[in-house]
Amino acid sequence: MTTMTNPGVALVTGGNRGLGLATARRLGQEGLTVVIGARDPDRARAAVTQLRTAGVWASAVPLDVDDATSTTAAAERIRREHGRLDVLVNNAGILPEATATDAADPLDPDLFLRTFRTNVLGAVGVTQAVLPLLVRSDRGRVVNVSSRMGSLSDQLDPASPYHSLVVPAYQASKAALNGLTVALAKRLAGTRVKVNSVCPGWVRTDLGGPENRAAAPTPAEEAAEVVVRAALLDDTGPSGSFFDAAGPVPW
């Protein structure tokens, strides 16, 4: 898969830390203007300062993916300040099941509601808000940061390292996000917009708490590469696909 030239403007949700920040940095290094979408304005400003110090042109917009008013305002601000959007990385996500309290009842409806609100409906809301900008772009790209924990094939395969993992709300949310990828890719088949899911692997970030940061084998900077690859696909690249660093992932 080759990458496009003159890549334009990218929005990274949850871009103030971890995988989101690493992705923003790499996109900036590829020449994109990066917009950090984050709930915490202080952390967003700190991320922008860090990126600009590294030579990346970056700015930030207040963005709470759980809040429709916030997503609409962020889209309007991007339109007003940049006049375009070429890449959307739906990176913001939560894993509340990582805490002992939340994991006590794996079928707690509130746990599912909270997880789906951010991981699925958050991606839906942000995508809907910026879609007019992406459709007007000559290379619109939507990258949904998913997980092999959302792969039904992996969950059913005893040989898969993901088979033994049981976090129902998170797994179901990522399976739903993958479903959104397929549906949106089909809906936008007549446009130049490409929509794909990627699995960055088990990433060394705060998602899942300090135990995850200690145990995860993949640095955020390395994990960001597959996200960037999907963000910079040229017109010959796939749409409606799911892949990780090694290649296609079974649904």
C-alpha cells in the first residue's frame, strides 16, 4: 500500500496522550497539519506545545466525543480555521472493565452503556459532524482504532492469543466499531473517502490502567505506524478493511 502526497489536515480524537499523541506526531512528520481533539484543555495545550517543539504544526479543539454539542462545535471550528479536513482518526476510547470494581459484573448494563457511548457512539458522532468536510476532500480518510479483541474470529479461535481475554463490553464495542467501518465504507463507495479499522496491538498506554502500561509490549510510537498507514492510503488502497501491522485481520 502506497501513501498519498500533499496529505492536508488531520483530526485525531483523544490526541493529547498515548497512542493518539504518537499518531498525531507521526502524521505531522508526514506533513499533515494536525488538530488534537481532547476534553481537557490543559492537556491539549501541553500536547500542542510538545508537537510544535518537535516541528509539527498542530492546534487543538475542545472535543468530548460523548457530547453532540461538543462534536458539532469542533467540526465547525475546523471548517472555520482550516477550511478542510482530509483525515479523521477515531482514536478516543475507554476500557472501564480494566478496574476490579467494573469487572465485578461483566454484564452490567451501565458498563456497556458507558463503553458504547464513547467507543461506538463517540466515533459515530464525530464522523457525522466532520463527514461533509471529508467528502469534499480529494482524499478523505477515516481510521477507526479498533482491536483484535473485537474480532469474532479471534475470540472463537483457541489458537489465538485473544481467545482467553474476556472483557465483554469492550470486545462488543470494538466489534460494533468494525461493523460501522464496513457499513460506512459501503455507504461512501461512490466517493473518494476510505474507511478502515486498524488494530495497533497491545499498546503501552494508560488505557486499562497502570498494569497495562507495565505489561504491554508495544510502545505507542511503534503502534502508531499502522494508524498512519491507514490514514495515508492512496487511491489504490482498501476501504472497509481491518488490518494490523502484519496485514489483514479476520472479522
